[in-house]
Amino acid sequence: MSHIDTQFHGVRITESQGRPAQQHLPAACSSCSLHELCLSGGLDEIDLEAIDRIVAQRRRIAKGEALFSVGDAFRSIYAVRFGLFKTEGLMTDGREQVTGFQMAGELLGLDGISDDRHVCKAVALEDSEVCVIPFAEMESLGRAVPALQRNLHRVMSREMVQDRNLLVLLGSAQAAERLAAFLLNLSERHAQRGYAASEFILRMTRDEIGSYLGLTPETVSRTFTKLQKDGLIEVAQKHIRIPDLPALRNFIGC
Amino acid sequence: MSHIDTQFHGVRITESQGRPAQQHLPAACSSCSLHELCLSGGLDEIDLEAIDRIVAQRRRIAKGEALFSVGDAFRSIYAVRFGLFKTEGLMTDGREQVTGFQMAGELLGLDGISDDRHVCKAVALEDSEVCVIPFAEMESLGRAVPALQRNLHRVMSREMVQDRNLLVLLGSAQAAERLAAFLLNLSERHAQRGYAASEFILRMTRDEIGSYLGLTPETVSRTFTKLQKDGLIEVAQKHIRIPDLPALRNFIGC
DNA sequence: ACGCCCGTCTGATCCATGTCAGGCTGGCTT
DNA sequence: AAGCCAGCCTGACATGGATCAGACGGGCGT
């Protein structure tokens, strides 16, 4: 069990308190436990070493701090090593809305490519760490390593597909379906990372969930209660248990 | 004025009727009027010729026909030459929802990269033509031509950003704001292509608009009427006029 | 030119979710 | 240990949009 796994299980990172959020630590895809989930999946030893040279630093972000904000110059993309982030977009009238939650092994910052400026804000929901991947170098390494290029494209495409799914959800599903779909999505992603699929802790508030799902926090709360009454989930504050995953999946298809 | 421009202005393509939808015609980015809007923007002569060799064929899609459907094997992406498409995603319960409209110079099919299978369906809303861009060859040319690689990444990123914007819209805006934002978006894209920003024809039905915006067709209809009463737009069937663009933009920020 | 039908508009009603308000709990600070 | 406050839950009420129903009009095919 590696250093990273331990931290991902919830150990607080106290040594960064009082220091600036940005730190420069060595990163290494070749020895990263998330490697198969991340950009470096499926690459051979030699290519991994090349990536290691590019992904030269990590950065720690304390809970509540922003990794980047709207308008920031785009230079790098980020891979979450441990912790959890939310990304939020800006409405025309200034309100913010959560557009996604990123957990270990997922990328942040791809939105900045299109015009060299970030158009959303990424905030850590708990003490977190990311690998900093300078994008220009990533592109040039992609030119040398087709498999890496392929991975990048796959990740970008996957992100588009996920956004589309959420779109469809917001466009045509009811509150209970939205929430159920959200929980199932979290469940799957936990499972991918080797954690329990049917029991987990929500790291985000009801406000953030509501913002993400296009609902008010009150409705989120009520809907949790309703799903519990229907026996589909068990809720205790931030603790969620899904006693019957197939049943919940089935509920979505109504 | 080229052949393409003439067709884009609305001349019906009659010669394809009764034939299979797939046709093999020469394509040429180097002489395409959409070149600056599309993937080949900013490239030099030599690189353009390289692209021309890859983007070797076009395909005509009659109104109502699908360019690709959910589950189809992914091999190519497509650039719209003229015409208009809608993409629709599949709900868990089988219902379909429109997730986007693509006009000349925009790309289709990027959703298929992530697992080599299309996860949405692209349907022509009028007789249309696309350039077929084999993706494997596109990737390999991207390795040789950094500017092309950059363009591809930019386009993908832009698509992600647009999806996010729509997400925010669906998550927190009222019917009138959604519709206004939709019209402004169309207006901008028309302007980019050299057409009037304040007057245009809607090529999609109220149903399709409603599906896209997460509203019923009845609400779309009513909301058009409401916006007209408020003097923000003039509607006559599919004909839209926006007498005061800044006023409509201002309306969004409420 | 005629008639059919799809797409659109409008009205009446209902329901899901937003809004406003109050009270509870658990975790953090002092 | 006490107190405070953010986050959460629940209730009562308001409302925007969905739903159901019907009428109109224009485009298309015969």
C-alpha cells in the first residue's frame, strides 16, 4: 500500500498548512498507482520515462483553495493524484454553477486549450494534490508517442461524452432520477479506483450537488429522504449506502 | 463565388435523390471557403496539401438521414461543408434528446474517439454535405504537423466549453433566458460565417429546440410569443429577427 | 387546385420544484 | 466543556413549466 493510497483514504495533509498552495515535488507516472486510469495508461517503460521528464512537478491544493480560476492564463493541464475537485462555470449574471467533480486520476484544465485562458474555476473540496502537465510539452511528446496522443484524445472525448450525458440528464430527468444517476456515477468511479461501489462518503455539500444537478439544496435534501423511504439508498449525513445497485440502476430507466 | 457557397445559400441538392446517401467526391481544404473556421485554419500551403490527401472524400446526407448512429463503429470525424445537423443522445429509458446543432465548418463525431463507437446520433436537418476525415490518419498527420494537432485540440476544447455553457444554462436559467441564449448563439455563429446576425431562418422544429433546451415544444412556442411581446425578437414561423442585439444580450444577464 | 397532415399556437389545469422560514445537529473554536 | 455556526432537514406556500386538449395554417403530394 503506497503513500498515495493512504492519503486517499482520508489522512489530512497538515504539513502544507500555512505555506503557499504551490509546491514543487517530484512526480512519476511510472510509479503512480493511478497510472492505468490516467494519461499514461498502456504505455511502455521507455515512453513512461519520457512522460516523467515532462510531468516534473506536483502541486498541493488545500481544501477550499482554487487550482485555477476563470481568466487565468492556460499553460498546463492537471491530473488529480488524490483528493477531490469541483469545477464551476460562470453564469452571465455572475452566479456560479458546478459543472463537474474530479477525483484521483482525472484531468483538469482541458477547457483552457481553446483560447489559452481558463473559462472555469477548479476548487479543491479536500486537501488534494495534482500533477502539473505543461500542455505545450504534452503536445510535443504526443507527436513522438502515438499511444500518448491517443490517450489524450480519448480522455478529451470521454469528457465530452460525460458532459453530454449530464446534459441529457438535466434536460429531461426528474429530481430523483438526477440524484440517483449522480450517486451511480460516483459509485462507478469509486469502484474503478478499487473502493466500495455500494458505500461511500460524499465529499461535497448539498449545495454543490444541487448546483451540479440543477436543483436547489432543499430539493436535494428532500430527494435523498425520498430515495431512502423507497429503500433505494441509505443516507446518514454524508454517508451513502446503496443496498441494491441493480435496483437503483433500474430506477433510472423509468 | 464558389460552388459550395451557392449550395449553402439554399439550392436543393436533387441529383442525390434515389441514390445511396454515401458518395465519394473530392474534397479540398485548400480551396474550401470554410477553411479558416475549420480544422485547417492557419496552416500553410504545404500542410494544406497534406490534409487534402487525407480528407479525400465527401459525403452527402439527405434531410432526415443519419450520418452515424449510436453504436456505429468510429472511424472518422466529419466536417460539415454545408447544411445543418443535430446530434442526439440516448436517455436510459430510450428517449432521445438533442445535444447540439452543427453548421458549416463544425465537426461531428468526436464523441466516438473515447471507445471507438459513436455514442450519439447525427441527423441532417437539411440536405447537407460533410468532409470525411479518417481519424487514425488525422492523428498521424497531427504528429507531423503541430499546427494541425493544435487546431484539433482547440476544436475539442471548444466543444467541451460549449457543452459546459449549455450545462450551466440548463441548470439554472429560465425558459426565456434559455431561448434567448439559444438565439444569440445561432446569431453569433451565423455572423462568423458571414451571414446576418440579426435575421435568420430556424432550420429546426420547435420540438428540436425544446429538446435541446430541456423544454416542451409548447413552452418554446409560448416563450417565443413572450419574447416578441417584450419587443426583444420578431418571430414569424421559422423566420427570426432580432431588432436589438445588445438588448437581447442584456436580457440574458438578468 | 384540392385536401391532408405536420408543425405551431393558445388556453386550462396540474404538479414538481423553487422559495421562504424555522429548527436541528455535529463539528470546530475558544 | 460550552457555544457558535455552517450545513442539513422539514414544512407551508408560490410558481413556472408540463400536460392535455383543441384550433389554425402552410407545405406537400396527388
